[in-house]
Amino acid sequence: MSIDLDGMEPLYLQVAGVLTARIVDGVYPVGRRIPAVRAVADEFKVSVNTAEAAIRLLREKGLVQGVHGRGTFVIAKPSDVGEKDG
């Protein structure tokens, strides 16, 4: 999956959508650490601020949780928190 750098949808929403899809698909299963903010920024060729916003959105949705000094881990799938894909 890729993002559309010239699209109408904000980049952070596109990145969050890809990360959410990876959680749904089991690429990042519950309990697994997701890539660090800088790695996400590098992969999608977006700013660190954009990557942080995408991960913050996943946190707000209850999909991931940050653990100080360890990283950000998947704690639920969207279906577990009553959310549809995306």
C-alpha cells in the first residue's frame, strides 16, 4: 500500500490508514511493536510530524499504546474497539 502525496486526503490520515490495514491484516498483530516514528516517516516519505500525527491517531482510536523507552505496541484490532476498517 502506498500513499498519494498529491491527494486530497491529509497525509497523516493516509499513513494511519495503511498502518491500520496492517494491523487488520496481521502484519502488526496484537502485542507487536510497530515501527518507530522516524521509520514510518522514512517509509512513507513524510515528515516526522506527519508520522507522529498518524501514530497519535492510532493511539486515540485505542489501537496502539506507547511504552516509555520501548516503543509503540498494538493493543487491539479495529474490530476489537468497534471501528470499521480504515
